[in-house]
Amino acid sequence: MAEPTPPKLSTWQSVKAVSKSWRLASVALLMFSSSLPLGLVWIAIPAWMAYIGADIKVVALFTLAQAPWSFKFLWAPLIDRYPVPLLGRKRGWILLTQVVMLAAMLALAGAARHPDALWVIGALALAIALASATHDIAYDAYVVEVLRREEHGIASGARVIFGRLAILLSGGAAITIAVDHLSWPAVNLILALCFLPLLFVTWKAPEPEVQPPAPQSMREAVWDPFVGFLAQHRAVEILSFVILFKLSDNLTQALLRPFFVQMGFSAFDVGLGSMLVGTVAMIIGGAAAGLLTQPLGLGRSLWIFGFLQIFSNLGYAVVAALGPNRLALYVAQFFEMGTSGLGTGAFMVLLLRLTQKRFSATQYALLSSLMSITRVLTGPPAGFLVDVFGWRDFFILTLLAGVPGMVMLARFVPWSLREPEFHVAPPQARTLPAL
């Protein structure tokens, strides 16, 4: 049966309707719990290790704790197939993972009192990342299922705002407060307690008005979404591009906080200052991408924004040459994060166009996981490259890492193609292997 067409409302009527929606508020607030662990694992923990004098190569190895976010597609079908018998199919998983993250962060607060136990801290960081990645799978699927069509635009904006605020708190603000005011154990305790009101939000969040049918077997949960995507025209080139588009960006950002620390910047500059600048720039870049992608066309946007995000890395090479110059740091951070927001905005449009609605949870988990693989894998090589070449030459070398992604882009979206179209083979043209 065709999906009913929602009634047409004016812009003001739509805004007024969703402004009173508990669904929208739940989606926005739960984005906070989705992003809070990312700032801690990605930004705060590596910076803290640099402050206590850990070797840069050890710091780089600890960035591997981000791996679960890149490989969450491996267990995404389990979330669809096996619901937790509490609160509904997706909210049960959200609640369970929030409890695990709360417990792991409390344990991290205790472990932070013993900074010599680095491997215990690394194991807890990995546990937090694993629970958070599972939370993301369930949360993204919940968002797809619970929101009405007229709420999508405002909900997306709210998710960006709450996500960036969560990363600002657990990343930049955590560094500044821990170094200048409280302590790392106290900061980790505060971050853990943030999950208590979010547990209440999950408990009271509404269930979807219409539940999509659950997969009846693991074969259906795993095979159909993958085969659906691989039936895309030029699927191999597209997957390669998804992996490589952010390679230069992620290589640059892998050790930014340790770079700031070693350059001699203050705790405020390393933490809250640079994060505020980066957050503002990211929001502006993302908003600009939303405004420009349609008139430019998705193809041209990927090309233009892709080149901008690659060459923005040179700003940090200038900072490395000048030393602890606050103005140079903030300008470089604004330019790099702003162009990263441009690239991410256009890239998200591509992911939405590639995802089939029937398999939105698993397919989007697959694509977003592939997108973040280089964020995980670039940490260790970044540490060794810095050790060999130094910070200035390292940031110059990151430009070369952007070339493979643009080569793959040319394979399925040449510059002359303004709006790429993606075609999927009909179901009868697909074949299933014997099991």
C-alpha cells in the first residue's frame, strides 16, 4: 500500500506543529547521548594523555579505541533482528547502551586516579566506544521510524546543534575544566552523570506510530540490505569514495590536540577555545553546504568542497612554523573545520541518496561506518609520520592523502555531471548464494 501523502502546511504551521512535538524533543535530546562519548574518546582522552607526558606513538595507538564507530555495521542487523524486551524495539537498545556507558564512565573516573594504568584506561575507552556505536545504530533507526515527514528538516537541525554541544562539552570543555579547574576524575564523573536525565528521556520517549516489520531471520536482516546496496551502479567505486573522501581530513585531525599541546598553547586554547571556534565553523560550514548543494548540484559540490577541505590543512602547517600564536591557531581551526563542514554536508546528501528506505538502518550504518574507517586507521600512521617528519611537514603531506578520494569521485561523478543518479537493479535481477 502506498504511503499516505501528508497534508500540505505553511512553513509557519509546520514550525508551530513540531515545536510542540515531544518526538522532536526526544530525538534532539537523545542526540546528546549519541555524541557525548565521541568527544571524550576522540578528543579529551588523547589530549589528557599528552598532558601527562605519554609518548606520542602511544597516544596515536589509543586512537584505535574509535574502531567500533567504524565497524558498527557488522552488528547492526542484530539490532533489527533481536529487540531488547523493554520499552520497544529500538528504545530498549538505547536504554541498555546508556546504562553501559554510564557504568563505563564511572569506572573511567576511578581509573583516571591512576594515570600509570594506561591500558586499563584504553580498555574502558574501547568499552565506551562499543556501547556508543551500538547506541548510534539503535538511535538512528529510532529517528527514521518515529519522526513524521514534516519534522525531518527541523529535527536534522536540532540534531546538529545538540550533537556539536555534546562534543564541545565532552571534548574541549572537558580538557579546559580538567586542567585549569577540577581534575580528570571529577570531569569524567560529571560526564557520566549526564546520562541520568537522558535515561529518563529514553524512558518517556514515544514509540513510532507505525512499526516497520522486523526481519524474520538473520538471513533477511543481513543479506537483503547488503545485496540492495551492492546492486547500485558502480557500487565498488562508490564504496571506495565513501571510505577515502575524508582520508586527508581525518589524518589531519587525528592528533590535533596533542599538536596544540606540543606547540605550547594554553589549556584554554587546546580545549574550550579551539573547540568553540571549531564548533561555530562546523555549524556555519554545514549550513552553507545545505544552502549551496542544491544550486551547485551534488556533483559540483562534492568536487568543490572536497578540494577546499584538503587544502585547508595548510593552515596547521603555518601554525607549526609560527609556534604558539593564538590568532593563527583560531584562523587555521576556523578554516579547516568550516571546510570540513562543507564537505560533510555534501557527503551526507550523497549518503541519503544512496540509502534505500526499506533498509535504512543497516545500510546507513554500513555507509556511516565506512565513512569513519579512516578516522580510526589514521591515528597510528599519523603518530609515526609526525615522529619522522615533524608537525609542519606532516600537515603538508596530508594533502597527498586527499588525492585517492578525488580520483574515485571522478570514476562515478565526473566534473561535467552536475547531478548524479543512482540506479538499483530490480529484485528479480538479484541472486542469492546457497547457504
